[in-house]
Amino acid sequence: MQLDMHFYGVYALCRAAGINEKTAEIIAHSSQYVDDALGDDTLVFQDGKTAILPTMTSHKPLDYKNVIEEDQWRVWVCFHFLPGNDLKAKTFFQRMVCTMNSVPAGGIKKFALKNKNEDFSPYLCGIVAHVYADTFAHYGFIGLSTEMNRVIASSINPDIKSKNIVKYVYKKMGNFFDKVKGTGAEIIPMGHGAVATLPDRPFLKWEYQYEKRNRKKIKRTNWKDFLLASQLLHQYFKDFLKDNPGKGNSNNSVEWNTISGEIEKILKKAGSKENRIEQWKKAINSNSLFTASEKDKKIKYNEKDWHLSEKLRKKMSEKEIKNQHLYHFYKAAWRYRNYVIHELLPQAGIIK
């Protein structure tokens, strides 16, 4: 999934669940920031004795770390391709295949809800929302470099009616493949690299065939998968709000069946990422998903909002550091990753 869903969609679903503007923005920003937390430099502060140790949650396509197995486990497996642990699987890699709404995916939601009264809870809620939502886009692929991710290039077939959208999608696919050309990701594909960004575009209906697995043609209708993800995220956010004073008002929540039609329209609308973001904004501004405040109508994502420059860090005391969004995001991401690697996956029997 991309910015339209991870931030704007998540924000709208939070507000429709009754979560207040402040908390919804933190959850939504955390959800999208999973794709943007690329830095791994230790952030040293004013006194020279205190620092924030980053928890990297993503890499750029050209980053050499994409082919380092340890980094694949810490980044792609944990934050983008949560293993589905299919009980019918016969091999380790088959168990590692990401599966929509899997038992492990339910496990990370329970982990977030168990910690919903911690100071970092909305950040953790957003991180988990990202990972959980991605199981509805990234299913069928593995967050490790493996031959099982290979797809027959000639079998990739997006079903698009508009010539302009066809041109747009193929241009994006070409740009993606150009970026990974000559890298380790091209030699042994990691994640859904073999099909570029097709799984992340909500409006697409498309098909493909694996090269090294069952050659049966896989047909996908993204908007249906994204709609189910939206429904389950809406319920997850309602559960987050229960017995969680200060985060919103459950009486302000909107029933799913009253907004599902509008969300379906948004997801089906073909267009660029910017166009899709506008669809979410229009729905918010028109009160189609919930009764919007003036703050709701101005909602906008800026990945730099949470950045801490060297100039800023040198002015901050330890108390100020602990009030920063980035501090809480890294803390939540660290807790989440430790849970996945040291509890969730060992309990599932995938790793020991």
C-alpha cells in the first residue's frame, strides 16, 4: 500500500472509529512513517551524553541493505511481509509467505491492544496498522530474497480500461524495474519486487504466474482486498478506543455499513497517488465518512514533521527529547520488532 491508504485512509478510519484528531494523526503518521523511517544514524543530543537509537523500518529500493539477510528479517519480514505461517505449508519458505489476515497478523493486533495504555500506544497502533494492512496487499510474497518470489514477466497483466492509466501504470512499473536493475533484488527477488508496485495500487485488477511455484494463474482485484482491510482496520481502531480514555469517544464512531460504500468508491477510483489522496480528502471534507472538524479538513502528511535536525537536537534537554514524536515512534517500533522476532515467530514455530 502507499501514502493514500497508509496515511489518509488510516486517518479517516480512525476518525470514523471515534478516535480524536490528535490521536488519529499520530496513528496515521506512524502508519505511513513505517515506509519513511530510513535513517540509522544515532541521534546525539545537547548534553552529548544522551541519544536516540533509531529503529529502521524501511529501505529505499536501491539500498544495498535490501540484500543483507539480517536486514531483511529486521525490516521487510517484520514491517512489510509478516509471515502467514500457513499450517498446510511443508517448507520453511512456504510458512514465510505473507498471508492476508493471518493468525500472526491477528497476533500483532492483540499485541498493540495489550499495550494501548502505554505512552507510545498510538505510535504502536499505527505501526501495526501498517503491517496488518500490508498483508492485504503483499500476500503471496516473502520478505526474504528467495526464488519463490520469482514471477513470469510475460504473465503480468493489469486489466485497465483507461489509456491514460495504462500509460501511468506501465511508466511506474518501468521506473521501478530501472531502479532495481543490476542490484541483488533483480538477481534474487525480495518481496513483491517481481511485480513492481501493482499490489499497492487499490484500483487495479491484475493477474500473474509464479515462475518457481504452482504455475496456476493468480487473479487479484485489489480494491476488494483493500476494502476488507479497511473494514478490519476500522474495527481494530474501535477496539483501540475501548477503555482508553483521552483517545476519543466511542459514541462518535460510525458503523461500517454506513461508510463501506463510500470507501469502495474511493478504492475503485483509478488514478495517480496524488489523485487517490484527493479522493480521501474529498470524502473527509464532505462529511461522507464522519463529521469532520476544521482540523480534519486540513490534514496533510509531511514526512519531515517528525525529523530532528542536528540543530534542533543540540537545543534539546532529555525531557524535551522524550516528548518528541520520533522518540515514541522508535520506541514503539523497537518493542514491536522484538515482539515479532522473539515472541510471535518463535511461538508460531517458524524460528527457534
